[in-house]
Amino acid sequence: MATGGKSNEEIDYKSRIGILDQNLDQPMDAEAEKLTNKYEDEKFSRLLLMQLAFQSLGVVYGDLGTSPLYVFYNTFPNGIEDPEDLIGALSLIIYSLTLIPLLKYVFIVCRANDNGQGGTFALYSLLCRHANVKTIHNQDRTDEQLTTYSRATFHENSFAGKTKRWLEEHTFRKNALLVLVLVGSSMVIGDGILTPAISVLSAVQGIKLEHPKMSSDVVVLVAVVILVGLFSMQHHGVDRVSWLFAPIVLLWFLLIGGIGLFNIWKYDTGVLKAISPVYIYRYFRRGGRDSWLSLGGIMLSITGTEALFADLSHFPVPSIQIAFTTVVFPCLLLAYSGQAAYLTKNTSHVVDAFYSSIPDSIYWPVLLVATAAAVVASQATICATFSLIKQALALGCFPRVKIVHTSKRFLSHIYIPDINWILMILCVGVTAGFKNQSQIGNASGTAVVIVMLVTTLLMILVMLLIWRCHWVLVLIFTGLSLVVEGTYFSSVLCKVNQGGWVPLVIALAFFIIMYVWHYGTKKRYEFEVHSKVSMAWILGLGPSLGLVRVPGIGLVYTELARGVPRIFSHFITNLPAIHSIVVFVCVKFLPVHTVPEGERFLVKRIGPINFRMFRCVVRYGYKDLHKRDESFEKTLFEGLYTFVRIESLMDGCSDSDDYSICDQETEQPNDVPLNHSSNTMPLNMDGTISSGDSIVSLNGHLHNNTAIASSGLLSNPAEVNELEFLGVCRDAGVVHILGNTEILARRDSKFYKKIAIDHIYAFLRKICRQNSAALNVPHESLLNVGQIIHV
């Protein structure tokens, strides 16, 4: 109950502080100290949130903030015939900014993040966790026990349950969902090429206003030099200079907002009537088809909104909401209103509307800030492209490329050399090829509106399946989004021949690369699953596997988390010896943003104890850094030691020696918890190959074999002997065995499948990083086993 607008708790807190002020010699009681700490924490949280809101300006809103540089020129490329058209266009801009960035993205879509990660692949990961829609089925029930694998449960007959079944019923729907995600991702990459081009070119265009005789080629050359410098500096990372981004963008917003306010007061305060939607109706009635075609230019006022969602990983949602509502939104409204007010009196200046409306006294400072803001905006879209490609790579939708982490503090700061130079070449080509803002603007608008449509369709599934919203709310969201974005889409389609074809061609190229790579990876995985070696065959070989067991440990890398891969039988069939200990290592990525270190490794035994065969499943999220280094290998072997110890302790309640001869996958629902050394380690009884394979999840506080042996917990002599044997084999040497599999289409395959597999996929495999490089396997201990498979 409130008193005078203040809660009882707040009054009690203040009264306690007053009493303490009167008698400082008396110690603070526990309740007062608790209240003090609570309010100090709240005050600190508010300050931290404001700080993050300030920093988000430089990362999230750079692209959206530079749109005033070119919107009115692209809206009226042929000039302004009637000043009333400016009011109608301004009204469209106001309601576009309100409906799309403010309501849809900042307050709705941003809430659909995957533990802070945004973008189309983050939405796809959310859907993959709540429904079985992932086309590569390499997940296990143990993966769902991860602390980061959050998923909601719902009744089978609920609307969410029906939506889930509808998605899972047909493979076509799963593929259609993947295609939708890839289309949106391809368009984001296309926008990552177009945004630097139009932002930098529009910013440096102001030079020509002061020097009218300057050739347009000189302006283009300056823009190209800035772009080349921008991309050339990417390998240094942005961590060292990122502290400059927020002040630059904040200064930019304050400048355009202040200039807009000045122009409204100086030229025409009547433009404020554009807040009435009636002028939108008059605009279309008066202009007809020309007004409808001008929507492609108005669409540019909300470019950067998709980058807002893609760059969400850096900041919490409340900080982004605060920054947009208090700084970005009002400053943009003032900037566009000020330009409209200026153009009502100077209709012939629409080509350089932004720079013409700047007071002469601050022209050059604004030009410098505009160029710096354009560089920051370009940096944001480039980083968003890098993050998206890393997510696609983790989910098996992009060829293996080198990823460099440019910051030790922030894993989200990455650099991809190959993609960086491709983006630079395409961006410079677009800038030098078009040479004007209009055609680049048409291209950018096409890319942006397609990404927004894809986001809307994915959000429908998120609202139904994950949020479980009422169908009326879903219908309202869908209707408003599709009406606005569908209208814009119909307009930009008419400008495909005026530059709009560029993002379509770029997106098509990246879509083919991603889809063919995913298709080839899927076919290879399906072949591995269907051709895995049966347990009966393994048992028939005997403890020595029918070969000479040489000292050492063989790490056999495979994509299978269950079963013995065909590459193993291919290896031992062609070579007369195998290592004394064989470990099948499966590195897989899950549809989660990260996997905690303590839950990354799963270890289990394959076959009887005297076979000395193990499996280690290593799990990563799409945000995690996968680096096979000394710590990786050390953790893997510590897992083997811990597994042997726990297996010996569980000998009385485990049937690990009772193996079936058929390769059936059985499920046992319950995990058996085991507490050791004050650390709880889950022991899962999983029948992947046998009826009782034990899986041990490591918690990151493992001890090596010497520490285990000296702890006094090893009561089983066989366990001590096996730990010693593991140590001896490790000292003898470790060999990494990788399968070099070549995929060919069958002779009776369709021609498009042969083109995809035999030509495109084969070409991508040749130019991408080899598996050994991606896994960071040392060449001196690498053994490649080649095989050819037909799919």
C-alpha cells in the first residue's frame, strides 16, 4: 500500500537511515543493512543500464541514424512538384519509424532473443529447441539437459503443441523453414555490402556542395578510399576504438536533432501537422502511382533496424529500449521534420537536402561528424555480417572459414578475413559501379524489406510456439507488420531494374553457397548414420580388434555422437595396427548460444573394458570459441581418467559388461547422480551401442591421474591399472585420425543434384579450410583416412 506515492518499504528504508544519522554510534541492524544494500544495488543497476544505453548508440544505431543523409533524395529523385507532398512523405516516415523500429523491433522482436543473441539464426535456434525442425539430427537427449538448453513444455492438445506437430509432420516444412532463414541471412549479408556504400558515399557527397565544380568521380574516389581503409583496418578489431563510437553517434544525433529543430522554427512549423495520418491518404490520392513508387525511398528511413536486432548480443534489451526512446527516436523525428521544413521553401535542393539545410557556420564540423558516423554505421553492419556467418558456420550452413577473435574480453568481436575481403570488393564495386545514391538506395531498400518480412514470418512461429500468445495478438502483429512491409515490398519490386537487382544477385549467390553446403553436410551425415559399424562386428574382432595394438592413443574424429563410424572399419581394414586406446571424438554444435565449460564434454565407453575404446562428445554453442589446443586435449584426457574412476565406483550398480550384439538405440529415462569430492557429477545410463554405456558430464574441476591415484579413493586395483595404462599410452604419443571423405552423386541422380554435389559442393570443399585446420590438429600427429561415398 502506497503513502504519498511512496511504498512502505521505501518509507521504512528512509526512516531507518534518518535514525542512523541521529545516532551514528549505534550499529546498523541486519534488516536496515539489507535494505541499504538493496537500494544501493538498484541505484547501481540503474546507472549501469544508463551506461549501457549510452554505449549501445555506437554499436546498434549507427546505420539507422545515418539514414537522414539520403532519404528525401531517394524519395523524390525527380524533384518535388508539390510542397504538400513533403508533408505526406514526412507523415509516412513518422509512422514507419513508429510501427517498425519502435513498436515491432525495439519492444517486440528484441524480446525474442536467444539469451541475448539476435538475428535470424538466433530465432531459428529458438525454434529448433522447441520443435524438432533441425534437418541434421545430431542431437541427443543428453543435450536437452544443458543449463542453457531452455525450452518450454506444453500440453499436446494446446495450440503450441498443434503448431509443433504441424512443423514436424513433413520434411518439406522443415526445409521451407531453413530456406526462409537462409534467405533472410543472405539479405543481411547483402545489406552489409550496401550500407557502407550508401552511408559513406552520402556522407562525402557534402564536399561537392562547397565545391560545385568538383567531379562526381572525385567524390566516388574519396568514398572508395574511405571504404578500403575501413575494411583494411578490420583485422585490428574494434575493441581499441569502440569507446569512440558512442560519443560520435551521440554527437551525430544531437546535431541532426538540433539542426532539425532550428529548421522547423526558421522555415515552417506547419510540417508538424504531418503527425496526422490524413496526409498519408492525401499523398497517395494526389500522387497515385508515383507516390507508391516513392515508398522505396521512404523505406530507407528504417534501414538499420535489422542490424539493430542482429547486434543485440552486445547489450541488454532495456538499454536498447532506453537509448531508442530517449535519443534515437526523437532526434530522427526532428531531423526529418527539419529537412521537410527546409524543402518546403527550397524545393530545388532535394538532391542535397541534408547538407543544404545545415547552417553555414557549422557546415564543416557536421560534414566531419557525418563521415565519422557513416564509418561507425558501416562498422556495425560489417560486425553483424561476421556474427551471422559465424552462427551459420556453427549450424552447418556455411563452409569452414577462419575466424579470428580480436578481443580477449569480448568473444563477440570477431574478424573473418575471407569474408572481409569479399565484402570489400563487392562494396567498392557497388560504389564505383553505380556512382549515385539513388540506385544504391533502391538496392538497399530491397534487401531491408525482405529481411523484415522473414523476421515477421519467424516471429509468428515464435509467438505461437514459444511465447504461446493468444491468436488475436498474433493476428494483430502479423496484420500490421505484413500490411506495412508488404506495401513497401510491392514498391521496391518495381525498382528491381533500377538497382534493386543487386542485393537479389548477391543474396542468391550466398544462398546457393549456404544451402548447397548444408545439403552436402546433411547427406554426408546421413550416410555416416546409415553406414555405421554394428556392435556385432566389433565384438567379433575380439579384444585386439583383430589387429596389433601399438602403444599410444588414437583420437578418431567423427560426426557421429552414437555408434562406431564407417571410417574406423575402413581404417582397420587397410592398416594392420591400431593404437592401444581408441577415442572417438565428436565435435558438434547445438542450437544454443553457448555451452558452459563444465558441461562441454561427455565421455563414455564403447564395448567391454578390455577393448579400451571410448567416446568423447564435445559440444559447443554458436557463440562459443572452438579451439583445439593443449587445454582441449588436457580436458579430454582428464575426462577419461574421471570416467574410469566413476565407472569403478559405480561397478556395483552398472551393467556395463552386459553388451547386446545388435546396434539398437535404447533409451533409459533417468540419470543416476553421483557425488564425489563435493562435486555432483551426473552419470547417465545411455544405450547408444550397448545397453549400459555410461556418460559422464565433466564439471570443469577434474584432477589428473596422479591426483586421483593419491586421493585414496581408488579401491579397485583394476582401476589403478587402467589409469596407469592410460598414462603410459598418453606418454607414448597421441595420433589424430581424420576422415577425408569425398562425396559424389550417384549415377542415377537428377542433374541438379549432380551439379550441387559434384561441382558446387566439391568446389567449396576445395577452397574452404580443411578439417584439420578447422580443428587445429597438429600436422606432425595427423593421419588422414580417405574414402569416397555416393549419396
